[in-house]
Amino acid sequence: MTTATVKAYGATASTEVLKPLDIQRRAAGADDIKIDISYCGVCHSDIHTVRDDWKGSTYPVVPGHEIIGRVVEVGDNVNSHKIGDLVGVGCMVDSCQTCSSCEQNLEQFCEKGATFTYNSKDKHIEGSQTYGGYSTSVVVDEKFVLRIPENLDEAATAPLLCAGVTTWSPLRHWKVKKGDKVGVIGLGGLGHMGVKFANALGAHVVMITTSPEKGKDAKRLGAHEVLVSKDQDDMKKHQGSFDFILNTIPVGHEMDPYLGLLKIDATMVLVGAVEPLKPFHGGSVIMGRKRIAGSLIGGIKETQEMLDFCGEHNITSDIELIDMQDINTAYERVTSNDVKYRFVIDIKSLK
Amino acid sequence: MTTATVKAYGATASTEVLKPLDIQRRAAGADDIKIDISYCGVCHSDIHTVRDDWKGSTYPVVPGHEIIGRVVEVGDNVNSHKIGDLVGVGCMVDSCQTCSSCEQNLEQFCEKGATFTYNSKDKHIEGSQTYGGYSTSVVVDEKFVLRIPENLDEAATAPLLCAGVTTWSPLRHWKVKKGDKVGVIGLGGLGHMGVKFANALGAHVVMITTSPEKGKDAKRLGAHEVLVSKDQDDMKKHQGSFDFILNTIPVGHEMDPYLGLLKIDATMVLVGAVEPLKPFHGGSVIMGRKRIAGSLIGGIKETQEMLDFCGEHNITSDIELIDMQDINTAYERVTSNDVKYRFVIDIKSLK
């Protein structure tokens, strides 16, 4: 198979910082789209994978699954996009397309295993793996290429591809609607999108945070109320009153206090903590028939719906734009929760 | 208010065994039914309350919320039951009847707090509390008195009032249907009813147990398969294949292995462990959008539906009948999980 050398940034070991390296991209096949990358968001998962926190990292790791760019080449069978289109690629670049999950537009749960945008086995290049968007271009099957509304700010659109759909999908799946009281726990890359979406869907949005100083910004982003979870009196006041809680906390944590906030039959959905949670009390769900659930990104169809909704409602992420060369400092700042609310790499700096 | 002295068995402190004592019952009011008790089931909650395991016990505690008996007196407003009828009383004897939970027939989640059959504040006798079915008679508001199908064995019907509805309610609420693959974890008082109900609802029932020796009995009760949870290979074979899991384990336990058995979007419902669970991994629900939920007994309407279903399908509990005087030995045997599958007290022995 013909390949082309492409500039990228990646890590060669879990203990190494990111540095420039060359990777091979396949030539566009009949079903493929070649994208000239303009922006790529920085997701906490990028850092986990670079540092092998979840094990299973194969080096070099070239992260990046919030990719925005322009179509520069299309294969013969491609009819969804044309040269010059503004497009995006999220967390997945392939799936079996035939299993029951794929048939339900839940490619993220493909029974054969979805091919993720980086650190997955590459179906197209024997013995190789996928490399993400910290690079100048990428070649992707058209089924995994998203249409980006042209009215949106390009750079600020990048995080929609992961942080956006990760919060959108549960809000939609659990049918959050006008007038629902929705809690969003944690105001980071995921949480700030959760607040924007829940607001745009007409919910009464309560930002639930340990940090009272985040309240003002939460309200600017669309929260109607702020609930400081360390304030016992305030927590008691909101007891049993939430229709839905989106929990974006990225690490293990106590769940009982949050479960106490739910109404009867209501659900708290975990989207951040791919980690062991702290023990919760069975009574916290038995009393009130409450539910804890999880949600992982979203399918391609749902991602497109989210992007179209963002186009209509003019929703993007709040970002800090950085050069590729600043990535290691950015990682430190993400780790210490010092970013409002997502870093996006200007890929021009890599070209 | 007129009261009558009634023979009962109860505990005067958390460290005491149960012994004979006299309690006061109110005279039947206009909305009340007086029941001559014939049988009362022994639930694990009885023991927890006697021993103050959940705190909040007020002594004397007279347990018993699986009550079967005959109507001996009815108030002027009563039209649901008449003298001589075979009736039952479960875990609740009063609720506000006006809150949103009560309006949805979920009296167990009454916003004002349901009055439980024992160890709850008694609305009818100032300064007193409710006393349960380890006694010769009881007076209960007609709304909390259930009709018992006459074709069923009286004694074996008693445990339906708690163990029955506790397992029936989640199977119905999560709409278990013909052909669903349903797991029941734990083969005790709750689990053996879960197996019978899931089978009667047409599901493919898998008994999930740590004890291979329970397999034969599980099949007799209605399980189609037995999955020994300590057998790693067998657990792997059933991975991602369950539509629903009813988890009756009464103590804190690891949940990750069981969550792995669920299909995408499927739910495991806890009905036994009113205790801190062991930590589970966020990935166990995030991957596959799975759910952990809880369920508490069931409402009065649902309890009646369950009893009618039992009448039609001739379903009762498997019981060991004991005399009131044997209760302390029975408690020891319940605690060491040595009962098939529910003790029922023959109240004749108390009269």
C-alpha cells in the first residue's frame, strides 16, 4: 500500500514528553477522504494514553481525536463530502458496520471493537496502528467524517468532536427536556459543554462544583444556579430534586451525596471517571429506585446531529489556542485543571 | 383511643433475643380492617431491625411484615374486604396518599415517609410505634390490606408480601419479557422468588451463584442455566449477554464481574444490599452505557398484581414452617444462610 510521510507530534514512551516525529498515512482509497488538518483539541484521554495510565498504549502514540480540517482529496466512491468542505473527525475512524451495535448507530460499542482515532490497530496498514490529529493531515473512511457548520468558529469547534458528543449523547439518550432540573458536576472540558447543551435544550441547569469561585463562569456559560457540593445545607436544600445529573468528574469519587440529589427514578450518568469509584451505599439507589449509568462518546449519526444543533444554536467550546510546540506545558496545565476549558492546537504551527 | 392487648414476640434491646410480650392494638376505625393473623414470614430485615444494624430501631421491636390472616372486623367505610376474607399485609400500613409518589402508586417512596409495618411512628396511637406480624392480630387501614387468592397455600403465601414483591417489582418495572436472558444473583429468600417470577414471565433464567451445589435446586425452582460466578471461563462465555440482572446479594460485594455480563444498555438492579458496595470501575458502566439501579419492595397496586399473578400461576414461596417459640434459632439459621428459602411462623403457636 502506498503511504505518505506526514509531520506529527507524539510520545515514544510513557515516560517521554511529546516531540516532533514523522508518521505514515495511507493514500486515500475509494471510500476515503484526505483531510488537511487545521485544528486539533487536547483531550484528557490524550494524556492518559501518552502516559499509559489505562495500559495498552503502543508507542509511538500520536494523540488527538478532536480534528478539524478541510477536504483535500476524495476517493471514487465518496459522495458525502467534496474537496474544500470543512469537516471533522472524532474518536473513531472505523467499525465493523454490521454488528447489532453498528446497526443501531452505536459504533462506539461495535462488537468487533471500534477502531479509535489513535492507538488502535489500523485496518488499512498491515502491522500499523492509528495516529491521531496532532499531525498535518489524516485519511479517514467517509463514514467517520463529520460535516462542520461553516458559521462556527473553526478552532472552537474542534472539542465538539469528543467533549461535545460525550456530554450531548447522555443528555439526549436520557431525554433531557425543557423544564427538567439538570445537574452538571464538574466544570472542565466536559462540564462546560454539558452546561451549554443542557441550557440550549431548555433545562434548568445547576452547576454542581466543589469550587464556589467557578460559579460566576458557570453562569456565564448557561447555568441558572450553582450548588457548592461542600455546603451541607445547600446540598440538603436540593435533596431529591434533580431529574438528571451529568457527572463529569474525571477521577474516582464519593457518589452517595450526588445520588441523594436525584428524584425518584432519576439517573446520574458518569462520563468522566474511567477509574474505580469510591464505594457507594446500596441504599442510595434502592431508596428511590435511582440509577447510576455510564455513557461513552456517541455514535457518528448522533455526533452529526450534535454538530448541526451547534450550528443552529451557535454553540462551540471555550478554548485556549496553542501552538503544537506548547503541548507539553498544556498537558501539565490540563493535569492541574488549569484551562478554560479546552486547549486547541493550531496545526499551522506544525506545518 | 380504645386499645386492646395483644400477644406478640419482640426484642426489648438490640442485644436481646426475642421473647413473649404484650402490645396494644387500636380498635378498628371506620377505614380499618382487623385481621386475625395465621402466618407471618421471617425476613432478613426483621433481624437487621431487631439487632439495630441499620440504626434507628426503637424498642420494643415487634418484627414481621409478611402477614397472612383472616378478616375478623371491618370499619363502616370499608368495602374492599369483608369478614372471613383471606388477606395479607406487607411492609407498609400507611402513607400520605396525596404526594406525587403516592399518586403514582409508589407508596414505598411517599414523600412524607411511608409508615412501615413495624418500627415506624404510629399515626393512630399518640406516642406509639407500629408493631409487626409476630403477633396474634393487627388493625390496618383497608388501603394497605391485600387480597390473597384462596387457591394458594396460606403459609407459603406469606413471603410474597415482601420477598415476592421485592423481586416482582423490578422485573416488571424494567419490563422483563418472554425470551429475555435474565440473571438472578443469589439464591435465598429473594433470589428463589426472582427465579420463579422470571421463569413465569417467560424469560431465559440464569441462576448466578458462588455455590455450584445450589445449581440443582435452582433448576427445580425454574432456572434454565446455572452460572458459577467463581468460574472465570464460564463468566467469560456469558460476557455481554444478559438483558437484565436481578442482584439479591444481601451484603456489600464486587460489582464489576456482574456488570461485565450485561448487554449494552442493560441494567443490574440491587434489591438486597442496603450496605456499602465495594468500589466498581467507572469503565464497567461507561463501556456499553450500562446501568446500576436499585428497587425497594413495590407499591400496593403492584403488590396486588403480583398476588393475582401468583394465584393464576400457582406461585408461592418455598418455606420451612416454625413455631413462634423457635424464632431465635431461626434467626441464627437465616444469618448463616441455612434456610430453604424462607421461614414462616405458624401464629397458632402464639395463641
